[in-house]
Amino acid sequence: MASTSISKAEKSYIQAGLLANPPRRADGRSLHDFRVISLETGFAPLSNGSAHLSIGRNPHNGSGGTDIMASVKLEVESIEEDASDGGRIVCNVSCSPSAYPHLTSGALDDLQYDLTTVLHQTLSHPSLHPKNLSIIPRKKSWLLNLDLLVTADAGNIYDALFMAARAALWDTKVPRTRSVEYKSPKSLSSASGDMDVDQDTTSGFDTRKVAHATDFELPDYWDEGEILEGRERWPVAITLNLVKTIHFLDATLQEEASCASRLLVVHSYESPTSPTVQSMRMLGSEELSILHLKNLIKEAESHTNTMFSSLTAKLEDEDFRRNQKARERFGKRR
Amino acid sequence: MVEITIRKRPRTEAVITQRKFFKKTARGKVVKVLRERYLRDDVACGIQGCRECSTEIPEPLPFSGSSEHQLYPNGHYLLPDTNVFLAQMDLIESSLFTPPIILLQTVIEEVRHRSLPLYNRLKALTKSEDKSIWIFYNEYRSETAIVREENEIPNDRNDRGIRVATAWYNTHISLTRPPIRGQKQTPHPTVVLMTEDAANREKAEKSGVTSSSVRKYVEGMKDANLLLDLLAADGSQEIEPTKAASGRQALYPDYLPISTLLAGVKAGELHQGHFNANQYNYLEGSVPVPAFDKPILLVGRENMNRAVQGDIVVVEVFPEKEWKAPADEVVDQEATLKNDDAEDSGEEGDENGEEVSVKESRVLSGSSSQKPPSERQPTGRVVGVVKRNWRAYVCHIDNTSLTSTLTTSLSTQTVFATPVSRLLPRIRLRTRQAPILLNQKILVTIDRWDATSRYPEGHFVRALGRVESKEAEQESLLLEFEVPYRPFGKAILDCLPPEGDQWVVPPKGEFDVQNIWREREDLRDVIVCSIDPPGCQDIDDALHAKLLPNGNIEAGVHIADVSHFVLPDNPMDSEAAARGTTVYLVDNRIDMLPSLLGTNLCSLRPFVERLAFSSIWELTPDAEIVSVRFTKSVIKSKAAFTYEEAQIRKDDPNLQDDLTNSIRLLNSLAIKLKAKRMAAGALNLASPEVKIHLDSAESSDPIDVEQKELRETNSLVEEFMLLANISVAKKIEESFPQTAVLRRHLPPPKTNFEKLQDILRKTKGLSLDVSSSGALAASLDICVDANEPAFNTLVRIMATRCMLSAEYFSSGSVAKNTFGHYGLASKIYTHFTSPIRRYADVLVHRQLSAAIGFTPLHATLHSKSHVERVLDVVNRRHRMAQMAGRASVEFYVGLALKARGEQAKVRGEADVKEEAFVIRTFRNGVGVFVSKLGIEGLVTFKRDTQFDAENYTITVPGAKKDVKISVFDKVIVRIEVEKDKNTQRGKVKMTLVEPVDSSAL
């Protein structure tokens, strides 16, 4: 992070390396290469959806790298008079002090707050809101708590957070509910009077037909439930680290410290080709011309595209591994 | 050393190792629960001598299974699925049903999920010694564990698991018994899957698993005749659909799903409560709910919708204009439904059905049309049943419903069983033993009540014995009122002092090893005596009084120290808590505590030293309390009097001994105490109490009935018991404000008295002031009829009926201003004086003992919820015990009447005639009360009469002119005991003799 202190000499050495032709990075990657990303979904069986993601972890001894655990917990929430219908999403990022040993607790709180704000604002945006978080209209709905825990930070925290969030939300299953209600039989009300009241109006203004459901039940208590509606929409983020005219991806801590500004672009892919920008953020102190920004956004689009498709492929693979393959393996052992 | 290795299981196996499910909590949260599952290869199959599985099994299944079944000559084991246990528990529990059973874990878990009571019965069954049951943990054995497939519903998953386990067993058996060269291969026993689900059977057969339905299986057993009766009605339908099943019309509306019911109740649109059948009219019932002052009325079969007395039902209330008043007619189901045929009743289409419904609708429409609107009650219909309260009912077989009465006939017949209780509907059952069961009291359980069947269907459980034999009648009484009457078990008797009846209070000093004398007061020299009814064996109270030098009087009440022997939380204590109270029947007593304690060690017999808990007051000569103290003590009673003896002694001026004087002293105080109580507004209530004269102790044939006589000494004892109870209540409430065991009597709602007030005003011109207990007492005192001394008692009895019953409660559970005892006009009250026969008193003893620092309070008595739970049981038992006692008296009154009638016949007199008072009028009859016998009866007229509901009169055509009978009129009735021809139910039949002879009516 920015607070990693490196000397001026180091800084200029790293910058020179990045600007050289061909560019040279400490770990031998090219500018737009990512470190190895490992992802596992469903690691927390008690949550409704979870993911464990790390970037740049040493595959041999499992050390180093940015490490994030994300988990989704659904809670039943009674809807108050004025609150909006159809569920809420609340994101929270917490950083383990061991990930940031050099930060004071106040500074750690600030960092958590910043990260939470970015994630929450982006993910709870109405355009992404899944439609199946409602339990009983106007009475009860699910409150989706997305908690992300940063256990280690080796750079590129934003990308990692968004990827982990997407994976956990992808993995989320909403328990099936059935609302129960008591409808008083028509015969009673209609038989009692000979006044001809229009009975079957379907007008939208007719508020008398508010459903009386007050409670719900779980029809199948073994079932994990259905997936969150619109799980393909959950966005991916890319951080473009800017040094002079060039940008590079997936910066390590030292590299982050040596570049003055970064641009975070968050894209949501309704269809695989045309992304919507969900959020954009400029981090750092340098200025950026409009023209340059335009180019950068275009660049970002191609990066998020690859990231989106490989992430989706991995997530589908995870689903397969955890269900079908596991079952087959179980079948074989007998 | 056993090597222990803990292997971390890879997360990739999560599907197999983890079982996840959701739970909805009571507060509406959804919780995800995770269970880790470890699969192993050493879960034993439980078959004797299996060479694969471990051999050290205490009670293994026999090696070659059971070969008694004719379909499986090679031997078999039975593996029932869940529904078999859910539906046919009586069959499995039968001692004749003995095949070796393999019980799968899946099945146990499913049973628990579906029904907790059945699960408990199943658990008990697995432990019973006469069954050979092996529990196989199939979900933990790696070969039989299964994983839920995608989109598989839980039920299918379980069924598959059961099939897999059955198949595994069969392969397991054949693998572990390879052919041995040179020996003839014996065929292996099969594991038979028992299931009622035809689809499941089909799948099983497909995969090579032998399966059978319950009926088919039982039919092949050797005691098939006896066992087939135990089959719940459930089973018969699927296999051999009865002839008209498809064409059957639903007679009742369907129930709403349970979740909808709960939602409706929550939203306040539906109401939940206990269903109470009307004992006069089987087509009417009511459900008291908190939302209305009056209970919700249910009129007619459809609206009662298969509810049975005691069920917790959910009711929908009709709009107010459809509300009705309760009917004023006696409708007897036996009379109306006499011709209903058991074989095909329920089919609306047939003649009978039509006839019945016509009759019933006439009955319904005839009433309630011209009723004043004030009598209207909320009216509704049952839309669902939350909890069935079905148990085994004592019944008679209705002999008209039998098609064949030959005792040799073993064909299955469908017959009606009429429950003894008038509150229950007739039960239809299929039995092969019908002819044998005639004239017997039998136990019948209801299995189900379909929407297409007019009557509930049930099955025969066991026979109790011949009708009117005392054993059968007594057992049926106990069963009917759910009195636990089994003898005390060994664990309970082990809690008694090891010395048995040799136990004595040890001498004071060094020989007192158990330290019994610690902090006990030595009251052995005090002149204590007990006064009880004649023949009383469990003496739990004794009294003393003496003059103090300062002119005041010291009075003491000494109560048996039961809590010294009954320690908290041991088996004896739990049993006593479950029994709640001793039940007194006319010729029997069902004890709450083992009789060694009740009638010996705790009983304050004269001339022996006994442990007591004493309450000692200093009273002024005007009976004002100066001080009170409580202490544990040792007493030595000087005499055990009956009420009569004590009275005679007191009244004999020649006797001037200390004992007599102390009785006189007590009596003078008691009179003043009573006067004070009455001034405070206590009620003098009356209940019809009669005494049965038994011929001799052995034969216990009743010869006569007389009303109980009350003497001054009865009142003496009563006053001091009340004083002790009130003083103790104050003390324990002070010490344990949250958990003190108290007793209260809530003031009755004014509406309860409305009808009585109205009757009194209209017939006698009297008014009843019910604003407070004092006002009521005063106005009851002026309710007199100069010509009729018994009238006052009658009004008192009727007023008592309007009141609520007293109950035990824990002081922390209700608001302090509701502690009061209405009848006694006391602000606080408890029961302290009869710990031998009431469990609440035992709790009070423990609390008082803790309050005076004698013993620490047991932890359970600090828990409000625990005390509440115990008291709930005690309250219920108490109610049941009272009803059982009353029913027992009624039975003996019936016997006595019969005896008297026979004597009368011998002497050539006509029959028994008694004076009676009219207490209720119906459209077609009057309810009467025979005060001399303490019984209520019903006189019904076949012909129509003029009925004036407003003025509670009925006009019947007399010999010369019409006679008007109104409530409170004195009439003379002829009383006969006749056996109901159909059901063999002994029935007191009353007919009017004066003013009109109603036998022709």
C-alpha cells in the first residue's frame, strides 16, 4: 500500500524498470501480467456463500500474496414502514492487523472504512440488485451481509476484493421460502350481502388486495436454495497503476508505492461484450488528462473482459467440482 | 496401545462429510446448521456370529432370523420404513409381534422429525426386553451412506437410503456365509423391507430387495387374527381399496395447511383453542378463545369438522349476523344415529346417510331460530387441527352394528365402539374378535378421521374386562381420566429409607447418626392430636392448643414432614411430581407416594414419634395473630380422633382432661376465625357430596348412599388448615417472590353468572350481587325459599358451577394483584397441609424449609420455568383426580340404586322415587338434580312440549290439564338403572312422576 515506505532510490529503480523497453519487473512479469490467482468457493460451509481468494501466493509453501476471505450471510429482516422492499445488501471489509503490521489501529480503521465504502457503494447499487431477496412483499426480506476479511496484503487489494466479492456472491444460495397466509374464503363475504360489489378487479390502484401473508416457512430444509438472481452481473474491477504514460496491472506493494496514481475501473458484464461501468475511482495525487483517461478506460475494458471470462470459467469449474465431481467420487468409492 | 491417528479430511469431500440444513427459529430467523459426518466401515450389522462385524453384542439378532413367517421359510429379518412406525406403532408394540427387526438410523431420525411422542415410544421399544431390535446406523457406514442427488426431495432420499441399506444387508449376509465345502449349503435368511408405499416396494423389487406391505406381512403371521386388529386403519386402505372408496363424497371440508393456520392465528383472523364437545348435544361444541368473552360456538357436524374433545383446533368465526345461540335441546347421538350401519356409514349417497343428515339438519334448524340476540355467541367453524389429543378411549362395542354374533366367527367385521364418555363420537373399527368383545369394556385408539367418513376410524387395543365387573370399571375409570395407576417401580422404592417400616425417630444425642434432630424442636411432650374422617390412614395433620401465662393462646398445626423423606430430583420425587396428587375413589386410593411413607412413616399416627413441620401461632383470645413461627419438629400424637369422636368428646361436659380442653380451645378459636373470614367476604360454597356405605371391606358392595354430614369439628380442622396455609403462603412469597408455589382462585367473569341471575330473577324474583365475593356471599345468604330449605344449597351449587377453578401458580409468573383467592377471600393462599397426598404441598414444604434456613433451596425451585412446568402437571392431575373421584361415586351410586331397586321389587314396591329439583330446561326435557343422591339426571320427553326459553319454563300436557314446570321446581322422579341395550353402558334413567308422569310422554 501507499504507506509502505521505500527509499527514493528504490522508487526510481522500480520506475525505471517499468519504463524500460522491454519493461522489467522484479518478478519478471510483463506489464499486463497478473500473478497467479487461486480461488476456492464454498470454503465456509456455514455461510450462504463464500470464497477464498489469493493473488500471488507462493504455490509451494503457500506464503506471501494477497489473501482475502469473503463470505455471505443472509439474515431475515422485517421491513419497517418506510424501508424499501426486496432486501438489502450490506458490505463490510475488515483488515486483519497482521496484514498491516505497520498501521496504527486508527489508520487501520480508516483503511477499512475506505475499502468498505468503495465496495458497498458499488455492490449495493440498484442496477445490480438481485430480485430474489424478497421473502414476503412488504413484510420480510433477506438482508445480505457480505463480509470480506483481508488476511494478507501484497498489493492490488481492490482487484482482489472485487474478485472475492464476485465469487462469494456467485456462490450464494438463497434458501427457498414459501410464504404462508390465510385467505378468508370468498363465499363468506360474498354470500352475506346482495349488494353487487365488483369482486375481481385487477386494477393496480386497488390496494385492498394487499397480501395478508405474515409469515413464511422453509419448504425443504435440506436444500441450500436457489442461486442469487443475476449473478453474472456482479462486477469485476481492474486497477491501472499509472507511471508516466504507461500503466501496469497487479502491482506488488513496492510497485504500488512507487507509482503516484492509480485508476480503479469497475465493470459489470450483462453480456460478455458490452460492459457497463459501475464505478471508477482515481487514487493518488497526479493529474490525468481527459484524453488519457478515455484511453485508459478503453484499455481497462479489455483487461476486465479477460478477467471476467476467466473468473466465470473458474467459478463454473468450482461449482462442478463441488457438486458433480464430488458425488461421482463418492459413488466410485463404494 | 491403540494408535490414534487424526486425519484431516480434505474439503473436497465436503459433499459426503457435511450435512447442511436450514432451521427456522421461533423468532423467525433462519439458521444454517452443519453436521459433520464420519463414515466408517465397522458399524456392526447386529446379527449373531457375523464373522465380519464385531461379535461382542449384548443382544444380537438371531443368526438365522425368524422362520415363523410362512412367506419366508428360510428365515427373515424385518426392516420397516418410517411410515410403518408412524402408522402402526400399536402393532409393533404388541407382544405377539416378535420378528427380529432392523431399525435404521434414517428411520429413527425421520420418526423423530415427524412425531416426538412416537419417537419416544420407539425409543422405549428398542429398550424393551421382549423385542429383538437392532439399530443400524446406516448413515455412518460407508457402504450404506448416501448423498442426496440433485433435486431429490428428502422423502425420496430417505426411501433410497432405506432400500440401499436393505440391499446391503442381503449382500452382507450372503458374503459372510460362504458355502463350506462338504457341507450342504443352508439358504440364507432374507431381510424384508416393510413399507406401505407401493412405489417404494416396486423400486425395491426392481433392485432385487424383498419387500412386503404391513397387511400382507401380518396376514402371514401365526397370530394374524389377533394382530390384524391392531393394524391402524391407515394400512387397510391402500392395499384393498374398499368398494366405494372412489365414489365417496367428502362429508367434511378439508383442513387448511398447518402453516396457513398458524399464519391466520398470528394475523388474528383465526382463533386457536381447545375443542369442548357439548355433553347434551353431540352436534354442538365450543372453543373458548381469548379474543371473545364467550366461547366460539360450533354448530353441526360440518362446522365441528372432525374435532374431538380436547383437540387444539383453529376456528374461523362467521360474520356477526350468522351468529347463533346454543341449542336448547338434548340430542343424543345414540338415538339419532341408531340405524347407521358401520359397514358403509359415511357415504352420503345411501339411504341411511340421507336419513341421518335429514334428521340432523332438522335438529339443527329446529333450535336456535327464535333466540334472543343477547344469547348469541360467536359462531364459527373448525378450519384445522393444530394438535390432536387422541388417546386410548374406553368403549363398548355397539351390538347392533355386528353382522354376526357367533363367537366362532372370525371374519373381520366393521363395528361401532361407543366411548363411555359422552363427549366423544362413536369410533368405527374393524375387528375379528367382535363377538368376543361384546359385553366387555375395551380400549380403542382413534387412528384417523377422513373427510369422507362420518366417524373416526380406530383400532382395538385391549380388553379391560366384563362390563360392570368392578375391576374393569375401575381400570376404565383410571384410564379415562389418565390417572397413572401402575405400582411403584424399583427405582422409586429404592428411595425409601432402608429400614422400611422399622424406621423410627432416633433418640436424641449421639445415636442420631443422620443428624435428624439437628435444629428440630422437641415437641414430644406437647398434647397433640389429629382429627380426620373415619378410616383415614394417611394422617397428614395434627393440632394442639394451650393457654399461655399472658392470657394468649398458643395454637399449633403439625404437618407430616414429607420433604424429609422425599428429596428433590430423585426417582420418587419425579414420580410424585408426575402423579401430582393421590386419587381417591370410592373403594380404592391411588397413592402419590409409596404407601410406606403415606400410611406409615409420614402418617402422624398416635403414640409414635414422627417428624413434623410445625406452624405455631400466638393468638389472642379473639383469634388475632400476635406472632407466628415455623419449625421442623418431632411430635408424638396423643390421640387420633374421627370428626365424630372429637365432637362427642368436646360436647361431653364430664371430660376435663387436657386433650379435651385443647379441643375446646381450638374450637373456640376456629369459630372466631371463621366469623372473621366470613366477614371478609369468604364464600360458603356447596358441592353435592354424598357418602357411599359399603357393605363390608371385602365385598365392597354398596348398600346405600347418604349425604355427608358436617360437624363442628370438620370446621375446626378446616379453619386451622386455612390459617396455616395463609401464614405459610405469606412467608414463602416473602422469601421467594419469583418462584413461591401459591394457589389462587380468580374471580369469575361477571358473564358467567348472567344466566343464573336471569333464572333467579324470573323464577323466584331474587337477585344475585356478583360484584365481589363478599356481596355474592351476602346475596347467597338471602337466597332462601321458606318452604324449601334445600333451595339455598341448590343455588349455592349452581353458583359454584359458575366459578372458575382454583389453580396452583408460581408467584413470579403472574401479576401480584391476581394472587387472591376469591372463594376464601384471602389475598394470598397456598397448600401446605397435605404433603402426603398433594405434590404442591411438598414443594411448599421445601420452600418453607429454605425460608426458615433449615435446608438450602434446591436449584430447580429457583427456576421459574421449572416450577411452572411442574405446577401445570399438578393442576391437570388435580382436575383429573377430582373428575375420577366424582365418576367413581357416580358409578357406585348407580350400583346402590340398582341394589335398592331390586330390594324394592322384592318388597313388592314399585321402584325408587326421589325428590329432585329442576336445574335446566330443554326443548324436549329437563335436567334435574337429586340432592339426596347427589346426582344429576336428565328427563327427556319424546313428544314435543311448549318451551319458553325466556322464562325457563316448559309446559307439558298432564292427565287433566297442561302443567308448567320451571327451573327450581321440585319434582319427583323415578330412578332406574338400565343398561343400554346396545352398548351395555349402565345408565341412570329418570322419569318424571310428579307433577306429571312422563313415561308416556
